[in-house]
Amino acid sequence: MRKSRSQHKPQLQVALLVGLVASAALLALSLGDGGRAADAATVAQPLAAAQAANERAQAKRGPRGPRGPAGPRGEAGLSGPKHQFISLNWQNNQYAGRDVQTFTAPGIGEGEVQCIPPQSPDGDKGDGRMRIQVFHDDGVKENPSKWATTMWVTRFGGNVDDANRRQRMVVKTNRIKRSDDNRNSFSESMDTAPIGQYDPESVGSMVGIITTEPFEDTTAEQPAPTTFRLSWHWNFKDVASSRCYVSGTFVTEQR
């Protein structure tokens, strides 16, 4: 069994005492018979000090004293980023109740990630809703009062039948301005097909940021932007076996 420091300490003190005795003996021999009496006091003093230290080390330790009062609490640190995760996962045409998930852009608005297939009654008359949509905080049919709400996205990939889809990259911007008094939301599609059509099968990803652009007369502090990343794979070629998978991460740095 390994010994603790407190068990080793008395042994070290004894070793020190033996060493001092040996040193004193050597000193006496070197001085000869005539110098022994003259240096007896000099030799005795360190020996006595070493013996007293050894006795203190051997003594039992007294009881622990009371614990002192706690110091003042320090200031709270900065909040870490807020993370939100979404996952749409349906197959065999079982999309009902599983084709939409929500997220929040704190201080800016609420949002939805949608993978609603063309065959759904909510599928925009046959072309589906595969998109990210943001609803600004100022409400329906109201002018934004503090700032424009903006979303920038970069989309990669798309229609599997497109031989060049791996090289496809599209950058898009959408915003609600002060003059847009009939819009409560905006969206960007994961689909690459024209309006009224859809990609039968698609594999791709999207990165973006949801943020604000203050008006010149605004003094209110802006909310932190929310960044996001989406990736997807859907296949609607056969209705009975249609499926869609979308995963997403939303990050907001706290201020």
C-alpha cells in the first residue's frame, strides 16, 4: 500500500536527525581532542532543534477549525449561443403531422421548415412546399416598426436528374421592408424547379442568416442574428413510397 505524505514526514525527520548526528561526529573528529569541548555547544544547538522538530512532527494533529465565511459571488458570465435542431423524417407517403417543424429567431420572428409533398392538400396546387419560411415579429399586415427583416441563403445541389447538380450554387436574398405592409413572412425554397413544378428527387443543402437592418430613425438595440444550416433528400417519384428527410441546426449568439 502506498504511504501518504503525512506517514513519510516523521521518517524524514528521523533521517535528518541521524544525518546531523553523523555530521557532528565527523566535525568532532576533524577538530581533534582539543576542539571537542570548544565546539560542543555549536554541535548541540542544531541537534536540539532537529529533535524538537521531530517531536512536533510526531505529535497528534488538533481538530479542524471552523470554516470561514464564503466570499462574494462573482459576476455572471456571458450566455452561450442558443442552439435549435429540427428533423423532418417521413416515408411511405406518411407525411401528415410530420412535414413541418418550427424554430425561433429570437427578437426577429418565428419560422418553419417545410417538406410538404405535391400530393398533399397543402402542397400549393401540385408543386409542394419544400422551403424555409420566416414570420416577422411585427405581425400580419403591419409595417415593420424598427427594422427590415432579412434572410440571405446559399443553396447547394438540387435535382438528382441534373447531371451538374453538384456544381450548382445559388445565392438569394429576401426581406420585409417598411413599405411591405401586406407581408408577414418570406420564404426561400429548397426546390430548384420553376414555379408550378418541382424536383421529383432532390439532394442538397442550404446555409443562411436571418437578421435585421435598422431604419435610420431606429435607436432600439438590434437582436442577434440567427444562422442556420439545412440538408435534405426527398423522393416523390412514386407517391406510395414517397419520402423526405430534412435536418437543420439554428444558432443564435446571445448578447
